[in-house]
Amino acid sequence: MQQNSVLKFPAIIAAMLGVLLILLLPQAAKGAEPMVAPVDSAAEPSPSPQSYELGTRNMGGPRVASRHILVKLHPWTDEHRFLQVARGQGLQRLSRVYGSNWLTLSIPAGADPRQAAAAARTLPGVLQATSDPIVRINDQIPPRDPIYQDDDDPSTKSCDPFFEICDPWALVDQWGLFQVEAEGGWTVERGSQQVVIAILDSGTDLDHDDLWGNIWTNPGEIPDNGIDDDGNGLVDDVHGADFAGDNVGGLSDNPASQDGNPDIPPGGSWVEDPAAYPFGIRFDGDPGVGDAVDNNFDQAIDLGVFHGTFVAGIAGAMTDNVNPETLMFEGMAGACWHCKLMPVRFINAEGTGYGSDASSAIYYAVDMGADVINASWGIDLNAADPSEIQIIAEAIDYAVSQGVIFVAAAGNSGTPGLHFPASMPGTIAVGSSNWLDQRSEFSSFAGLDDTLDVIAPGELIWSAGIFSAYDALLYDFLGIPGVEPGTDTYFGADGTSFATPLVSGYAGLILSQNPGATPSQVRQAIRSNAVDILDPNGVGDSLLGYDAYSGFGRVRMVVPTIEPEPNLTPVADAGPDRTVTDSAKPGVETVNLVGTASYDPDGTIVSYQWLEDGQPIATGETATVNLPVGSHTITLRVTDDQLASSTDAVVVQINDKNGDPPGGGGGGSPMSMGVYAIDWSAKKNLDVTVNIRRDSNESGQLDSGDEPVSGANVTFVLTYDTNLDGLYTCSAPDLCWTLQGPTDNSGKLRAKLVQAPGGTYQAEITVLTHDLDSWDPALDLENPESFTN
């Protein structure tokens, strides 16, 4: 087999450019033999192994979205009315999170997202509100693929690529597959095309030489007809979906850019742009391939581009495959030879993604038939607010309740405490091991409240890859022009992100052999066949059985035959009924839901779902929600590791501290505190007074029997008729004012605009709350009102 010579460059050049990848194997064209261009991995002094890994590495920057928040409404809330009120806080609807009842709302420029979320929790009809967290990226036996080679010590090579010209094949190997005894598993099962592994990541090169034949195809979608044939909300999602859209790593997120194409295609052009940091040039192509710009200023340019393709190759690269042009075996071996790979993109080119997009990706994968979900990404819970991960936790609970096997990376902090979502009880948590059968130094291990399932090879791992725009620009700087963004390649890298898809592929083999196996049975097969690691840290320990560092051991790919087992139904216990008096927010009380008394007599509860009126409102063994004054019947549904479930209901009565409001408010109409009378008046210079009175006798008009509402918090918008056409809009910011304050003892709030221009104005209340409840704008008598100045 003819092989190309190695191209050698001074290591100092690569170090100066900050390249974090270990080695790159570019392919000039489909089917061409790879040539190695060694790049120094020492981008920083004494680089740690996780420098190459995107899965859960802290790359700096904001931990939550800076320009939008997430809001979940009560099942009975009128969304249109809610949005009218939300505008008073400067909130605008962006989109609904795919598959869920969460909304993304934009916040005013410069607003703090966590403060905006806290303020949104006070709005009528809001069940939960939080900032949006940012996650980071974590036939023939044996195969005749050329990269499928063993190496007892992959940390050393017979040829040093930084100082001599090397044979490319002297550098690559797949030692991890030999370590886990993959060939033993392949003699039993090599994978079924009926088993689908969803790769929730940064997109996948759909036509990569080692992947194209295993890419999942949506049976309900007709390619390229511009129609949403299967009615799932995405057009032409033939091979997966893209929830990151046109986000290349900056702060902006455009939900409208989501589409049905998770590919990372070639094509585009270079554009000189003085604002493009740090090189003054950017690539204008598909967002998935990056733009060679440090969009989030973390010095990790386009580092997310290769990740999804790399992960997909480990889980299910085409194995023992022949290149149709050269008629030679090519590439690498995947753990599951014939499993289908469903790419779902939500990680952008810089290696980050929003929690809302992660949630969308999970719902999509489950609803489209994924059997296994691979999550090589995560959030360090030591730096996260539990409320911020709720939207992802709900989606994972949904996946687990549908029997989907969820495999997640333990994290790369090298400290106790698994990263989320590996910390969730319904997931299979995977750490990284090296060729000495020891825990990788960077691999996170179990803390007091979580369980590590297994470790798997995650150091010096080779897999399919793709050139980013930055990679191509780097090669041009180094004197190798002509490498195009989107070109197929193979990379080597470290991280728990790359141990995880090996376990996902292994789970695919087990499901292929045992189509009816439950997630619990697959987890048990993975655990029970693992090799117990007595000294996981290489310090002379003798830790027999489970330990926090290696879990139940290092993976061994034994594919058993699983027999169905009887299963007892879990017992749900939502706690006793209770009555709570509203003491904090006007008409809304924070309530803790507690399901800790629930139990499973012969297994483990893996999902807790809280519902009201059949709609999910929270997940978790315990949960915190905002409930308005009134009676609430809340159902707890628990699901065990064999997919059996049961329910229990708790009645929570929220009483107003001053009694129910007149007019049938409170529990009878949760959004309404009764019919309110609003009396407007205005003098010259727009001395506007609003008089808030409760229509106590429900006469439908102002009369002497109406009571003033004192201490009410009122927000109203005053808008100038700019074009003198009877239309009042805030298109001219200088002629649109938001005024707010409390009413006095007579129920009045006065606001004065000195030197207001002559013309017609409209005043409209957007928010009205007091110690009883929140105002229903549909029930007022005299709002809005017009004035002439």
C-alpha cells in the first residue's frame, strides 16, 4: 500500500498559534491516503490532557446565555396574555424549546440574565424561570481497516513526528478496542441497522469516508422538497437536525436558524474583516465548519468543529469497509459496525451550546426513534445553579421514561463529583482510562451523591475528523495551502468525551443482540462484564469491587444474551396534602414538592416527573415551583429502571394571606384577582394619573361602591402617535415611556412628563400586582386610554 511521506514543521510555530490538537491526518481527496502533519500539542506550558478535549472542559466565558432567559408557564396560562404582561419587563418571545413547554425570551440589552429570570418569576402564570446554561463539549474478524492497529504503549512511537519524517501508519492505532477485547464481542454481534445511536454534539461530516454508510435516514422525510413531511417542525431533516443553527460561538442565538441539516459541508470563501479577531480574516461558509474567528475570546478557535464527527467515528464508524475508488480497506473500526448514527447538532463551532438547544436535541432524538443517546458534553455542577439545568434534566427524564439508554461523559476536571448529566441516576456515567488500566488523571470521579458506572479508554484516541476553518488557516500559515475547511481527516485526542462513545457503541451491540433489553439490563450487562480495577490511580491501592475512581471497572465488550426478568412496579409517594398561606410574592407562593418516600421494591427509580393537569411542571425527587393562590392537584409519576411506573397525587392549597379576593379570584381563576376599574386622567404636560379600583360589586362600571387598591405595583406604557395615524407603537424609542410605581392610599399613581410634544398619546397598563394576586388584563374596564396634549 503506497503511503505519503510525513511533512515536518518546527514545534515552536504550532505552539505560537495555540493549536490544541495532537495530530492531524488530512486527506486531499476522497479515498486518498492520509499524510501526517504533526502539530505540537504543547499550546501552553505543561499542557494537561484535557487541553484537547471539548466535552466538559472549562473554556472560560459566560456560563449562561447573556441575551435570553427560559420561562415555563403553568399549563393553564394563556401565553398571549402572559406575553403582553412580560413586555413590561422588556421580555420578548423568541421561540418555544423544541419538544417542551419552555419558552425562550429575549431580555433588554445589558440586563443580567439571572436577575431577569428572578424578576420573570414574579409574573402571573410563571411556573419556573431561569437563565439558559451553557454546556461544553465532552463480517471479518479482525477488521482490516488500516488504523485498526494495536499498541501496548500508545504514548511512545518508534518514530518522533516532531523531529523526523515518519510513516503515517507508525503513528496511528486503536489500542482502546484491543484493551476492551472488542473482537470477542464482535464474534457474537457486530451491530444491527435497526439500532440507532444519536450523537448529540457539534454536527457530523455526513459524507466522511468512514461514516456515510452508517448515517441514519429519517423514513418520514422526502429529501430536498422543502416540506416538513413528517410534521415534526423541521423541514428536510433527512439525516438529523441542527439546533445550533448559524451560531458559530458568539453570544447571539437565532432560533429561526435551526434546521434539519446537521452536516458540516465544505464550500465557502475567505473574507478580509478587520473586526475578525485575531487574524483579520474570516471564513464565510457553513456555520458548522467555523469561521477562524475567536468569537468567544477563549483562545480555542473553532475547537468544536471536529468533536461530533470524532465521537461518531468511535461509536459506529464503518468497519472493514472498502473504498469504492481504490478498492482498498480504509479508515478505522467503530465499536458498533452496523448501528445507525443519528447526528443532532446543538454545539457550535467554538465548542459550546445552550441548555435549551441540548434539551431540544434530546427531545428530537427520542421522538425520532433513537435507542441510545451519546452525550460527550456536560456542566460542572460546582459552578451551576440547579435551576439552570432543569430544562435538560426534564428532557433526560423524558428519554429515560421512553426506554432510551443515555450515556454521558463523567467530566474532565479530575476532581470528585461527576459533571451533569452523568450525575443523573438515569444515565450511564463513563470516565476515562489509559493503556495501563488506570483512571486518566483528568477524568472526574464519583462524589458522595453520584455513581460512576465504568471507565473506558479515553487517552490518545484516534477517530474520524474534519478540518475546521481555523485548521485550514493554520495549515496555510505553516506553508501548506490548499487544505479546505470541511475536508475529511483523522485526529487523535484525549478526554472522557471519547471514552463515552465507545460505551455507546457497546450498548448498541448489546441492544442488537437483545432487542427487548431494558436500560437497566443494558447497564447491568456493562457493569457486570467490566474488569475490576484494583489500583485505579496507580498508587498501590487494592480497591476490590466498586470504587469512586473506576466505578464497576474498565469496560470489557462482552455481548451477553439477556433473558427477560419479572419486575415489581415502583411505588410513587407525593407526600401528604397540605395548605400553604401566601407570604412572599403577591398571589404566588414558592412550594417544595417532595417525593422522597417513593421507592422501588426490586430496583431503582430513574425518573421523577411532576404534572399538573397532565402537563409536566418539574422533575426530580424534590422540586421547587411557584404556585398561585388556589387549589392544585399535582401528580407524581415515578419510573423504574425496567420502565414500570406508578403515580400518586398531592393537593396543595395556596391561601391568600388576606383571604380570597373579591370577584371570584384566587383558586377559581388563577390568573385573575377580580375585575378592576381603571380611571385615567391627564393634564397639560402629560400629568397622568391612573386610579386603580376594584369593581367590588361587579357592576361593570365605576361607582361609589368600588374600593381603591392601595400599594399595588403598576407599570404602564405611554406611547406617542408618531405618524398621526391612530397607531401607537414604540418604533420611536424617544417617544415611548415605561412608567411604574406603587399606588397611594386612594389607589392613585401619578406620573408627569414635562415638555411632552403636542399630539395624541395612549396609556396602557402592562403589569399590575398587589398583595392579593395578579391582574388579568382581559378583565379591566378602561384600559388603554388616549389623551391629547
